[in-house]
Amino acid sequence: MTTTIETAPLVPGTVILDEEVGARGPWSTVVVAGDVLTIVDLCGNQAVDTLIYAADDHRQRYSAAATVSAQRNLFLTTGSVLRTDDHDALMTLVADEVGSHDTVGGACSQESNTLRYGHHTKHQHACVENFLAEGSRWGIGKRDLVSNINFFMNVPVDADGTLGIVDGLSAPGRRLALCAERDVLVLVSNCPQINNPCNGFDPTPVRMIVTRPTGAQA
Amino acid sequence: MTSVDTSTTSAAKEHARAQSGVVTDSMPVVPASSWPTPPSDIDPALLTWAETVPGGRYTTKVLGRGTRLRLRDLDGRACAHLLLYRADAPWERLNVADTVKVPWQAYLGVGHPLLSDQGRVLATLVSDGSGRHDALCGTTSLASNTARYGDGSLHSASPAGRELFTVAAAKHGLERRDLPPSLSFFHGVRVGEDGSLSSIGSAGADTAIDLVIHLPVIVLIANTAHPLDPSPTYDTTALEVLAWTGADVAEPVDADPEYRRAFLNTEDVWAAAQRQGREQA
């Protein structure tokens, strides 16, 4: 299934960037304060591994722990403020057609794949490879990679603490929108994992649309 | 005003030297073998770390492979935030996402591996008298403690975990960007069906956990209130830290297949480095 569907930004505004991220590929851009990034899950249930950094100081970066402890909830949805380690706001999830996104499961890596599925998976494409390769273009290295957001990924936690990646809640064309609270660098791996249901066992493209509120200055 | 004479170098030296030998309830004992209350089943000569860390303070040490590290909540309100880095390759470090995802378990318990980002087990939780720990909420920040207690700076009465970790990490040449999400012991958190996070607090006084160390690691410990601590006042109490050598790390301590592969990866990297060392010698 690679049929794409036409979609629009989730929040009205002037489109200033509209790009498709190929299946398994990395992507990054700077979103300036006030602009809105719409992510479109074109084919449904495609995990979009995302890290966020202050554009002018990459040491200020997304913290899953600070974000979930500040909102006292493990799942991200409309209203979630994506925070740095120092609890400053980077972006706010302003609209969400899915209702729940993961930020506990981290990114797949060649190394963790060997634990999760066996050593035969070591040379499969993994998100950390995308983060390292794409991050290097911005001076971001291994020390800067931390627990990320997995948009469109579903990781429930059972009463006894058992957690795991299960079938997703998204569907073709579902969108979410992130408003930048300051100038941010958004670093994405369009997850290539094929050993669990995070991509429906079939990695597919996603679409990235940046809009500027109508009337706002560049 | 004191009456001590520190007007000359010899008097100042005498004054300084007269201060040694003071014993408090919040200090390291060196050598660790002199610790007054070693575990009854341990030869005190094997102790490599013996220290009491007051609430709102931190400690750090490099520990070798085969160390057993015991953390004890003495009075019931300690909270030990922990970070681990490979001592010989500190860019490899604790990864809390893999630590919960790979074992399919959010709540730390006996047999839980503390995994690095390179698919290796840095430490395993081998004894747990508390059962109340957290791998989800990380630690506190200057902003969050200031909002909560009025101050979160390093030398305040309510230091934030991140401020404590910053200084602990700096002593190993590591910077703020080297601080990933941390684990914490002795203050539990549970996840509701709707994702809500709630504190279940402490298991009480005199509870301890033991970790065995699989590879040489830099250990950073910050003893400070958990982010979800419901107490309106900052009242973190003392943490006892003991470590000794001689732990068996040559056999896996958990039967899960994911654990076994993490263990094999760890033994693989250790054996390869040792072999190289012998050939160079």
C-alpha cells in the first residue's frame, strides 16, 4: 500500500513548506516560532520518530521525562506541551486526529534490534541511523540523542507494568499539528522498523507541511 | 568569634589538621573497608564505596565490572536518581527507553537490565526491598523545583536533580548535553489506563536495592525529591551507598531472551577488549 491521499494542513495558514518524507527516510527542518508543522500519516500507522531542539542552542532539547511528568500523563495529544529538560516549552500539540502518541518507546536502533528480535536484524535500517546521519548535518551527534516522540505509535502500559508496541490507532490521512513556541529544529526518522506493528509491518511515506498564520510576519 | 589562632602558616596548618577525624552521618568513609556497619555476609576488605549522601546532595564514582552496588533509603524519604555511562566510552550510556521497551516492562524489579544505547547491559537489578521505582518521569529541573519549593539551585535547600547531575557529570568531563533521562529508586510511579501518572511514594525506611555492574561504569547519583513527590515541602532524607567487588557477572541473571542477548552483547564487547589488551601486553 503506497497510495497517497490529498491532504491539507490541519491548522489554517500560508503554506511555506510542503515535503514528503519517503518511507524509511530521515528529514529535518527549522520551524520558526509561531509557525505550525502538520504531520500527515499518509497511509496509516506510520511511526514518525521525532526529536526537537532549540534552533539556536541544541543543548536545549526535547525531554520525554520532563514532558510527561509536567503533564502527569504518559501519552501525548492535543494540549501536550513538548518541553526541554529544563521544562521550557519547545512546541505545543495544537491539534490531533489520532488522540494518543507515544514518547516512552524511544527509537529503534541496530543494537536494540539485536536484543528485541535477534542478531539477524543488525543490518536492517533503524531510526538511530537516520537520526545520526541527518543530525550530523546540524552538528547533532550521539550525545544529543535522547528519548524521542513516536507520533502515530501506540504503546499501552498494562496494570502490571507490561508495555509494548501494539497495533496503531491511526489511519490513512490522519494528521497532527505542532505549533513552535520558539525557533526549533525538528529532526525526524520516518521509522523503517519491520519487526513490530509500529509501521503496520510496511513503512510508508509521511507528509510535512509548515504553515504560517495568515498575516504573520516572516 | 572563635579563639583559634590562624595568624601564621604554622598555626593555620595546625588548625586545619586538628579538624580531621570528625565523623558525621553524611560523609564517605575512606577506605571503604573502615565502614562501621558492613553487610554481615561481606568481607569488609571487599568494600570499594561506603558513603551516606544527605538529601539534596549527589555523589559519583567509577565502578569496575563485577561490583555489587547497594543503595539504601535509610529513613524512608530518599530518592536516588541514577545515571550510568561506560567508563571507557562515556558516549555509551543508560538508555531509559530501551531499558523499559526491550524487557517489555515499565516497572523496575529484580532481573531488570539497565541497558545502554548500544544494546548492552550496564547493570542488573538483582535485589529489591522496595518495589517503588521509576523509569518514566526523569528528574527535577531548576524551573520545576523553583515553582514547587521556591528554589532549585545547586546549593539551595531544595536542589533539582538536573542541577546536581550537571555538577556530578562535570567531574567526569561530561556536560549538560550528556545528561539523558535518568532512573530513580525509592519513589514509585504507576501508569493509569488513560496514561495518567501517579505517585505511590516510598516503601518506607530501611529499604535497599542491589545492582550488579557488568562493564566499568561512571555512576552518577542525585538524592533529591521525585518530580511527582506529593509532599508540599522538600524533605528528602539520607541515602546510604555501599559497593563491593566479587559479584558474579559471568552468567546471565535473568532468563528472558532479550536479557540473554543483552548479556551476550556485553560479554562480547568485554571479551574483545580484554583479548586486544593481552595481545598488546
